[in-house]
Amino acid sequence: MVTKEKQAEQTDKWYDIAYPASAYTFPQEALIHRVRFDKDYMNVELTDGRLLSLPLWWIPTLHNAAPEEREKYEISQDRKMIIWDPDKCSINDEVRIDDYLAPRPTNAE
């Protein structure tokens, strides 16, 4: 039980805010700038400076492909997808960047 005396001792602390919300940068849209691969990840650099690293095992077609085949991608004109054309390589797939940035509903709902 909190007495009136204890309640008087408990006061809210207020701190000065060094920067207003308008000073922060908030991403408006995710657009692909560059794609790089290492042994375990596809690293997608976005035009706003973010770097998204996707484990290759999340994308079986890339995980099971030869490293040189992974490099034969194209970035879509709207800069939202990475596309592998089966006429140009052994991979037939596309990765939509928004699929990896937005939360996905679960089956439990």
C-alpha cells in the first residue's frame, strides 16, 4: 500500500528532448539500390541507406543455386523486386522486397 507520504516522494521525471521528431529521418518507401551476395546472405541495400540481409535458406531457389547463378539477377523498373529470368540463368524466381519488410499474418489468427 502506498501512503500519501510515499506518493508525494514519487514524482515523474521529465527530461529535455535534444531533437524534435522533425529532425529524424523516417523511411518513406523501400526501393532497391544494390544487391550483393555472400556465402549465407543476400544483402539488399535500399536507396534510403538501410541494409536488409536475408538468409539464403529463406529462399530455397537461391540457397540451392550456384553463386554465379545468383548474380544473374535484374532489379525491376519500380525497384521493388529482384528477378531471375530462367532464359538467362538456372533460377526462376523473384523476390519482392516489401514481403521482407512488412509483418506477415500468422495462421493462428
